[in-house]
Amino acid sequence: MEEYPITISVEYKENLSRLTTFFRYAMAIPHYICLWGIGIAMQIVVFISWFQVAPCAQEHLVLENAFF
């Protein structure tokens, strides 16, 4: 099998600090809170829009059946 023409070697830091790992997870918490809020807002918008779309769809069906 032929070797790839380019090789990449990266030195990986063996000693990962526990404090750094903790802050990475801690910084994810605000992100999840924002996603949770956006999810609730989306559910409210879908619930409200249902009452706008449903009557329009019913009117469309009534008008469509009137021509037959």
C-alpha cells in the first residue's frame, strides 16, 4: 500500500489539568441554559401559531369544497 504524501505529527500534552477540565464543563452550563430557554420559546411560538394556522386551513378547505 502506498504511503500518504503528507504526514502530520502533533505533540499531545500528557498532563491535562483537572481545573482546566472543570472550567470546560462549567462553561457549557450557560450554553445549555440558553438552549433550554430557546426550546421553551420555540414551544410557545408553535403553540400560539397553531391557533393562527388552524382556522386559516379550515377556511381553505371550506372554500376548496365550495367549488366542487
